[in-house]
Amino acid sequence: MDAQTGGALAPHVVVQVGAARIGIPAGCVERALAAPEHYTPLPRRQGALLGMLAVDGVPVPVIDLACWVALAGAVTGGAPSHRRVVLLRAGDRMAALQVDVLEPLAALPASAVQRLCHDDDPEQLFHSAAIVPASGEMLALLEVDHLFDLARSWCAAAGIDVAAVDEDAAGTGQATHSWAVVEAGGELLALRADDVAEVTPMPEHVAFPGGPGVALCTWRDSHLAVLSLARLLGADAARAAPLLAVLRRGEQALGLPIQSVRELRQMPVAPQGVRADAPGRLPCLTVSHDNGETLRLVDTAALFAMHPEASLNLAMQPAAGGGARRNDDTYVVLDAGGKLALPISACEEVLHAAAEDCVPAPAGGATLNWRGATIAVHDLRQPVGGAMRRGKVSLVVLRGEAQPVAVAVDQILSMITPGSAELTCMRRGGESVELLILEEESGSSTYCVADPAALLRRSAASV
């Protein structure tokens, strides 16, 4: 993965070889392994090849970057103790790097990358460097395509059939994803590498107004909600977390306190395990391995759906007079592509209708015969692809300017009575956003208060 343009963040795996710190595009890193004592020797050693390493039955060339980091001015006093092997993959090309230290992920904006060498020397692996925003330290950025090209030529010169290696690598196993395995609250968690923007030292943070267990910190000139690991894991007390894993999906972000990053690991797209979705707890899939290790694969999408505070990173500020207060109104909690709280004062009726009662309209959308009148129906449910929807349709009839309008939602979840939750107000640019925070024995739940007019403006497909 190349550095992204504009304000986008490009996650990089950071490794250390000697005294040099190197950034590798996270999309090219398949996993990290413990380094063996010896590699399979080559018939004729060429270039920077150390030998071959069998990974899932596939021979992979192992490359030593020491000569490049020495040219870059790294101090290598004595023989380095290479403790890790980082496996790289791009399509059907595979290679491994021997490194001393595997560090946490870093997210690099395009503005942080500086081109230092402007030639296209195929023998050079480092043309650019970047300043890590969180620490101010410099990374040398690895040119992964050049590395694969060099590895191929060295293997050919050493008498290794690279084409056969590539063919085997492309045909092994099932589809996989890269996961960052971290230690958090005494547990081993796995986070989708694509969802990890960066891992940074834990910043100073303050309690979120009215949000039990949630804290606020500053990240990239905006607020970031820091989740409570003790609440998510159901623990009485959490161990000190020196690091913060910043999870990002689109424009939203959440902070998860962690103790350390163990490794990057490749795991099946659809692993087998026990699903956990208890209210207020960490949504995850628990996977047990033969070696006794228990790993919790975090469902990032579900975690973000639980926490509307993920939108706080959009340059949001507490609104004037936005301190927490008890709710005066009754709210209906519904799932419409995400959990929302809707004031019941905006609703005419909540009902379940047969699918055939929602009649397709000639201009698109659908209509419903409600109390003797024909009203429009907007579909706010999650797309289901080509699958047929079955059973009843959950509908909320909203008061409209001219006449009522019905919205179809995925599910009507619950009702929050007056005085049972806390309301807090935040500002995002010139827009005011209300959050409803409900504290129960099972944990804390936070819902974004829906604006009925905004719901009706949302793009809707036909029921």
C-alpha cells in the first residue's frame, strides 16, 4: 500500500534493524514470526539473501536489510540479535525480513512523507522518509516493490525456482485477513489491521461529560473517545495501559487502551469460534487454539455501532451549556444501519407490518395504507444484497410537515423512560449533536439522538 494522498492516513508497520527504524506499508505485511535459529541454506548465496524459511509449507526468501541501514547511517555496534521475521506479500510474491524489534503501528498522513532520493535506482530500497506525527521520530520507508524485484533476481541467481514458489504461495490455504494481536486488560485481543490507524503512547485524557467509563483525549487536532477496557471486558479493574490503539472506520475513530502489541498474524476470513454480544461488552469472536491460547477477535463494526462517540473525532467540541442532564422525554431505541434514540414525541406510531402491506410506488420507494391514508415509506434498513427479506417489517411513523411518513428500520430495540438516562450535547462545526447515555447493570450504552428530519433526508431504497 502506498502512502495515501490528501488527509488520508496510511498505516505502517514499524520495525527496527540495528539503530534504524523502518516503516513498511501495513497492507503488505502478512504476519510476524519468531525468528528461527537457522535458515535453510542456499546453493549459492546472492545479494542480501540469508536463506529460505518454510512458511505453511512454502519456501520464502529471507532478506537482511543491514547493508541498507548501514548506508543510511545506522549504528550497528556488534552483532544484532534478530528476534523477529516479518512476512511480506503482494499478490503471488512473498518475501521475509529479519528484524530486531517489531514496534506498534504508525499512521502516516501524506504530508508527513518526504522524498529524499529522486532517482529510480532499482538497487535502493529507501527513497522516502516520514516524520511520525505522534512522536516526531523519523522513519525510513521501505520500497516494497523494489524489495520483491531484488528478491526475485537474487533467487534466480542462487538457482531457486521463484515461479514455483509463487505458484505454491498463491494456491495455499483459504482467504485470510491480517490481524494485530495485542495484550489488553490481561486478555489477548485481535484487531483487524485495516481498522488500526495507529498505536500511540497513551495521551492525557479527561472523563467524557455524562459518559460513564468513556474518556476524551486529543488526537490529530480533534477529540477522540477512549473506551473503558474494564467495562468492555467485565473486569473490576484494568491494568495500566501505556498504549492507545486508535481504531478508524471511514471518518470515525475510537481509542482502545492496550498494554502491548504482540504480533501481526494472518487468520481466516471466517474463523470458527464462540460469538459474544452481551450488551455493553466487547463484541468479539473467541477462538481457542491447540496450544491453549485464547484469542478474542474484535468485531470493530459492532464496537463502533455501540459507541456513537466515534464521531467525536470530527472536530467536535462540547456545546455551550452542554453538560449532562437527565432526559425529560421518552426515547425509542432502534437499529437503522446503526443504533439511534428517537424522541417518542416525534412519533405517531410504532408498528410491525406485513411486507406486502408496503406497496412499491411508481416513482420509487413504497407506500403504506395507514389509518385510511396513503403515506410514503422510507427504507433505512441495512442492505441485504440479493437476499429476500422475510417476515414483518418494523415501521416507525413520524410526524411530517404535510403528512406522516413511515420509516422501515432493522429492529425496534427498547424504550428509554424519562429520567433513566443522561443527555449531553456536543458541537461538530456549526451542528449540535446530542448523545443519550444509559447506565445499566450490564454496562453503559450510548446512543446518538436522531433528528427526525435528518432521518427523512437519508437516501432510502424501496421496501
